Amino acid sequence: MTENHQRALYVIGGVAALLTVLNGLAEIGITFLPGGGMSGDSSTAVDWFTLFRNSPFMGLRNLGLLNIFFTVL
């Protein structure tokens, strides 16, 4: 590998590491929002549909959307 390729790889790795930290902080921040700590509280299908109707992002978050991004990074 040439020096330019190595440098690009280091930059990509550094950006991925920073995005991972930001994603973790976002997960913590969202959990502290009102209604953010509801994961596990919705036990019936009606509760999940109500959550998705009221807040699609929180519904996806409670299903692990941010954890999927975290794993990919």
C-alpha cells in the first residue's frame, strides 16, 4: 500500500471511531428525553403500534435502530 492509501484508511478509521462515540452519546441523550427510556415497556402489539404512530423515531430507536448503526461503525 502506498502512503496515500494508508492515510485514507487512517482517516476513514478515525471518522468511524468519532461517529461511534457520537452515536453512543446520542443514544444516552435520547434515553434521557421524555419517553426515551420506554424500551421494554411496550409489551403488546397495540402498544408498539401506538408508539410508532405517536413517534416513529422512538419506535425505531426502541427496536434498536441506533444499535444497528453502532454495530456497523
